[in-house]
Amino acid sequence: MRCPYCFQALPDHSTQCQYCGSRLPVAPGRVPAQPGNPPPATPETPSPTPPLTARQTVLLLVSILLILACACLGLVALARPSLLPRPVIAVLPFLASPTPLPTAQVTPATIATPTPVVWQAYSNPRAGLALDFPAGWLVIDQSLPGWADETRDLAEDYGWAESLFETGITPPTAQTRAVDPAGVDLANGRLVVFTAGRAVLPGSAPTFADIETIARDQPAALAALAGGLTLIGSPETGYNFTARRSERVQVNGREALLVEFTADTTIQAQAVRVTVRLYFVPAGDDLLFVAYFADQQAASAWRAQYDQIVQSLRPD
């Protein structure tokens, strides 16, 4: 038989559990077994629930107290969080290494400092203007004799020079064109030619509205001022303008008009989309302009530097 309270195995006909000390119920009509006499077989009947022992009573009270304590802490946390005990962080000793770990040597990252641009002023009294270019740029003054020969010499090292400077076309006015030959690198996407001078346009004193009309109806007449016109077409075949726009802007504190063209061309056997930006700036009775002809990638990547050159335009 088994004790109905602790379920330990007991000898048959025991009257008290030797493990938990509980007295065992005796079924009605059952008599204790006598030595040599087997007990009569009687049907088992449900036994009444015995009273709790002292040990069970203590365990029940402790459980009730723990439940009440948890409920009280929850109420305190809602009402007065500051009354809760501060958390304690315990560092387990067995997680510590018996020998200190080596300290990682942190090498500070080297921040590449961009090389500052050294600017050099260029003045052209014949054109009545001045500009600032990065030092080292090559300046070709088309208002001076011999400029075409100088360009042909440049073309021996840079085949694009004659096309961009259009040595076969005589400038109608004093013009200044500047280019950085070392920076013309189509493989890395950089080509630029700057042009500045006096704009000679139809009409005695063309207004911005007149210039916008010319840009709409005769874009080649304006694009020619920036050089490289022969690269983007011809009067016979037309010009490969893919987009054009105009915008009122400020150049060095003066009201100006920006006319922009986009065109497709081929330079050094490579298909190139170029951007042509022309800025027209009234200066007294004159109309000055500064323009640049650049591949679209360079026009975007170097826009800040190109804009700085444009903003340096001033009457001289």
C-alpha cells in the first residue's frame, strides 16, 4: 500500500506513515492483519482528507506571504517608483580573466585634408574684365596675335585643343579662354574650357528677354561664345542640343542671366554629353559674359569650383 499523503510505499495494514508521520485511515470492517492470517479482501472506499500537518501549514503560509509581497511591490512601483530599491549589478568573479587581456591599440584614422586651391587673378584690359582661376591653369588670350599657333602647339599633346578652341574661327571680340590641360581626362570624366569676354549680340543693347529669345530660336549663336561649337554640330547638319533653359541669377553681386545647353558629342572617340553654361552680366554699356563647356560628369562634380570662377567675374 502507499501513503495517501506522501505517496511512499508502506507495508500492508500499516496504521501510521513512517515517512510523513500521518495516521493512516482504517476502512470500516477492516482489522489489522494478524501474523499468519491474511487480511480479508474488502473493497476500497474514499478516505476523508486528513488535516494539514505542521510542515504543510508553514509552507502554505510562506507561499501566501510571497504572493502578497510581490503584489505590494507592484503597487509601489506604480504609485511611487522612487521607493523601489536601486538595481545592483553584480560582476561574477568566475567571468574575470586570471590575466588581463591585451588592450587593443587603436590607430586614429587619417583624415585626408583636401589640398587648398590657390587662386590666381587674371586681368584682360582689352576685354575689360578680370577673373580668378586656379593657379596652374593655362590661359590663352585670343585677342593677342599668335594665339592660334599657341593652340596648335597645345594640340600636339592634347588632340582636343583645336576643336575646343576652334582655331579656324577668328573671335569677333576680345576673348579670354582658360583651360587646365592636365585636367582634361575623359577616362575619369573631366573636361572643361572656360571662356570670358564681351558679348556681341544682335541689337544695340540686348536685354535679358532678347538673349532668352536668341537662346530659344538661335541657340548656336550663344553656344559659339563658349567654344567647342563644331563638336556639337554644324550649320548644315544642325546641332545636337538635347536640352536648353535660362534662369535669372546673381554673379558677383550683379544681376545676370544664365543660359544652359546640353548636347551630345564625341571627344577622343568617346561619346560625351556636354553641358554649356553661359552667364551674361551687364556692365555699363557693355555686356560681359563668362561661360564654360564641360562634360556633364565634370560639370556636376566640379560645380562648386566652376561657380567660384564664375562669381569672380568683374569689370576691369
